[in-house]
Amino acid sequence: MYGAGYIFDEPNRKPLPEQQDDPEKLAVFEARIARGEKIEPGDWMPAEYRRQLIRLIEQHAHSEIIGALPEGTWITRAPGFKRKLALIAKVQDEIGHGQLLYNAAETLGKSRETMINDLLSGKSKYSNVFNYPAKTWADVAVIGFLIDAAAIVNQVANSKGSYGPYCRALERICYEESFHLKQGHDAFIELATGTPAQRTMLQDALNRWWQPIMHFFGPPDKASSHSEKLMQWKVKMASNDDMRNQFLDMYVPKIWELGLTLPDPALKKNEETKKWEYTDPDWNEFFKVINGGGPCNEERLQVRKWAEENGRWVRKALMQPGDKKAFPVA
Amino acid sequence: MNPEAIKDLVIKMADDELILGHRNSEWTGLGPVMEEDIAFSSMAQDKIGHAWALYQVLHEQLNGTDPDRFAFLRKENEYRCSQFVEMPNGSYDFSLMRHFLFDHAETVRYESLAASAFEPLKTLALKIRGELKYHTLHANAWVLQLSQAGEESHARMQQALNEAIGLALGIFEPSEHWEDELISGQIYPGEVALRQRWEERILPVLTQAGLSLPDLGRVEPIYGGRKGYHTVHLLPLLNEMSEVYKLDTEASW
């Protein structure tokens, strides 16, 4: 997981004045991107490009480490060895993705520590989907299958973007994600083909997660501002609606095949336009949750704060000057 | 060889691995640095994997029950883990010290089992031994680093050692009935010998770290786990572990 399509920006924020970018350099930069070249950390780049990328990669990184929490609480409760081992491995991968992404964002000049502090202060956001609780084991299956699937759609698109370090991190992440998807799909199928109680549990979880999943790719294109420049600079690689449509196309039939339902009577594919039609999810709810009003916002940040505060002495010790020896990476 | 004797050995080893694996997995998402988060999750996978493999030996070679059922459905007093592994994670200092003390004990155990007369254990030990090398490498590196990184960090590590040592000696609680038989049957060298080898492993690292190991002749080992006497911490752990599985023990999950 877990790069969501929607990247939060401060409301009404004015873009940095473009005149501070040397027009000749800007033209060379844009021509390089148009040719499909990758931009590397030492290369010249417009200030706004740097700012947007930091915002994007940082929020993606936060989503990985916060995203580990709802599933992580089920590791100790996973039913049986097979599920338990798969889930630990999966959640561990997500933390590893966080690490890769923080490293990628650091190449743009913002330290991991500053990014974590911004997460804890609420200045920097993460994917909204993790502000909902994983109530039962079936929620773990739904997250592992469908949220991971949604994230893959987004991350595969982003891996073709213009910033070299982010693309390389994403290539590795996507490779691991494809295993996560199998893990989630397997757990999902097991419940879908299980006892009546297991199926009910799964259907309930699916009903709970449908709106957050529809929110996952962000508001409809018609409501989204400033994405044209980001598309030109290959920071944003696909529109929210296109990604949502791709996801629905790939996964709704798989859900229906299993005899499960989705809580939207209007959901269907228009065979003429090849586009999916659906009831617009409640976007007010989406913005309310982004701004801290979701069921788990506070809990997620409190857990992260606990980890930061309790681990501070370790980080301080690692920075201790006059160490007798360098720390060997085991 | 009396299968009851071997079962006794395999069950206590497997239960230690399962319960400590569970504790290690609780660090996922909460580590002091992301790298340690990943390390503890990784070691949790290894430990739970070892437990699974040992329960399979029990199931397939010693006429035991299915590994999932055996691991998830026993009563609390049927578990044979040491009390050391049941203790809550506490702060990272205690978890790290437990990791150091336990994984060295585990290493000397599996090294000796690589020469066991019981073939299935021998085969397994040869594989697990290789994995444990990285666990002790990791534990040594962090114990050395944090014990020499300023006053607070050093004091925390010393305190963690003082708290953990009696519990750690509990790992070597001898089998109530089968110790002599297991030794003479060359299944394993016995708890006394393992404890001796363990002390020889940990002492040089602790000395280099500048930590003082309490006089082990005067530390009371905390026994009981191998007979089914556990701390108040085990039951809630087991209830949590089996919460989903017990919704329907006949279903496939």
C-alpha cells in the first residue's frame, strides 16, 4: 500500500511565484520531462515541483506507517499460522515501504525527523482510509485485497512519473504489493467461500469499507484544481476519476462473482462509454475526516506519538557523540 | 526412545518460540526507529515459523494434534513456555535485553540439537541454526551500541539486564521427569549444560558493553513455566491470540 490518489494541500494556498524560476532553466526542465527523462536529486528543478513532490512522497510515506496500524492490531489475533505469518510479513513490508519513501523524500531536502514531526502535529496528512477502524478479521481481508488493489492502481501510475528516486522506490514497492494483493485475495476468498457466519462477516466489512474505498482516489476531476501543471510535470500521472474507473473495472466483477454485493444500487458499467457509473460518495464526509474528524484520526496519531516518545531515548543514544564504535548494520 | 520425553522437549521449545514471536510481533508499527520495527517483525516471523515447524514435528512424528489446534486451543496451564517470554514488552530496553538473552539461549540449544539422535529435530536444527546467527548478530550490535551511548541509555540497559536475568535463567528449568533420559538418549545435552554454554556466550558481550552481569550463583531462577505455572500475563495473550480462531474452530480461516 498505500499511496492514495488524493494528496492533501493546505486550502487556498497560493502557488510559489513562478517568476523566481529562471525561464530558460524551466524550459530545459520541462523539455526533459516531455522527452521522458527522469529528474535526479542534484538536477535543477522549479521550487513548486520540489514542494509538490515532497508533499506527495511524504504523505505516501506517512500512509505506509499509519497504514500498518489498523492491520497490525490483527497480527496477534490472526487465525492460524499461515495467516499470522503472512500478515506480519505484509505489515513489515509496509513499514519498509515507509522507510524507502522517507529516504526518497529526503533527497529533496526535508529530513525524516521533520516529516515525522509534521505528521504528529497534523500539518502533514496521510491517506484518509486509515482513519477508519478494522473491526473484525474480515476487515483485514477487505483491506488486504481491495485497499491494496486500489493502491497498486495508483502506484503503478506514479512509478512512471518524472522523479527518479520516487519511481525507483515505487518499482520495488509495486513488486512487493503484488504479493500483498495475493495474500489479501486469498484471505478474502477463504471467507467468501466459508461458513454462513464468515460470509456475513465479510459482507458487513465490505459494506463498511465501500465508501472509504470510493473516497480513496480523491474527489472527482471536475472538483479538483491545480492538477494540470502536476500532470505536465509528471508528478500526477492519472486523473482521480480515471484511476477510480480502472479500479472498479478490475475488481467489481471479482466481488460480484463471489455472490457478494456492494452497497450502491446505482453501480454499473455503461457498456457504451465503458465507464462505471455510481452514486457519488459523500465528499463532505471525506473532507471532515481529512481534517481530523474521522473515527480513528486521534487514535492513529496517539499511537504514533507513543512510539515517538517511548523511542526517543533510543534515537538520542544513536546520535550520541563519542561512540566507541560505529553502529554495524546487522 | 520414549516419545513422551521428546514431546516434553519439543513442546516447551515450541511454546517459547510461539509466545516470544507473539511478543515480538507486538512491536510492528511501534518501534523506536523504523529499522527496529522491521527487525522485530522479521524476528517474530522467524520465531513463529520455528514454533510452527516444531508443532509439525509433534503432529507428524509424535502422534500429536494439528499444529493450529495445538497452538491456539490449549488451556493456559497446558502451555510449557518459560515465564520469561510471557512478560509484556515493556520499553525497548527490556525487549532488547530479552531478545539478547533468549536468542543466545536459543542458539546454543539449536546448535546442540544439530547433533541430536532424534532425526526430525536434527534436520530442523540445522536449518534454524543458520537463521539464529543473524538474530544474535543483531542483538549483540544493539546491546553494545546502547550500553555505551550515554548515561541514560547505559542505565536503562543495566536495569533491563537486572530485571531480566532471573527470568532468563528460567529458560533452563530442567524437565520434571525426562531430563536424564533425554541426555542419555543423546536427544540433547540437558539444561545444565546448555545454561553453561549460554553463560560463556553472553558474558564476553556484556563485558565489552560495560554492563555487569549479576552473580549468577546468587540469582534465583524463575521456574514454573515448564510445569504449566504462568504469570498473569499469559492468559490475556492466549485469549487475544485465539480470538478469531475460536469463533469457529471447525471452519477454515
